[in-house]
Amino acid sequence: KIDCTGHDSVVCCAGHGSCVKARKGCWITLSEWKYDPDASRYIPVCVKTEFVDGEKIKEDVFYKLVNGEFVEI
């Protein structure tokens, strides 16, 4: 879980169960993980970056990736 308080920043939170929030004007990157029974562990299945524009991605709202999409939490 990362709370980015900087301006014009780029923040990446890539661990299993990761979530992030940032100020308007920043970029956020998240990863999504799924359990792979063949490997007996979680594996990354998606990494995505979005710009915090205040509309599509809101300022100071935590997000996580679900099915490859940013979801508010």
C-alpha cells in the first residue's frame, strides 16, 4: 500500500495485493497477481499504468487492479 504525496510523481506498487493513491498530475503503476495451481504460487498477470487526471483516476483515492482494470477501494 503506497500513498504518494509528491507532485508530478511516478509511483509503482507491484507486490501481490498492492494498492496505491496519488495526487492529480502523478502517474500510478500497479500489478495484478493470480494464484497458479500448477506453480503452487501467485504469479503476475497484468501490469498497468494510468495518469491521475482527477476524473478517470481520482486524486487521493486508493486503487487496485482487478481483471486488468483500475478499481477504487
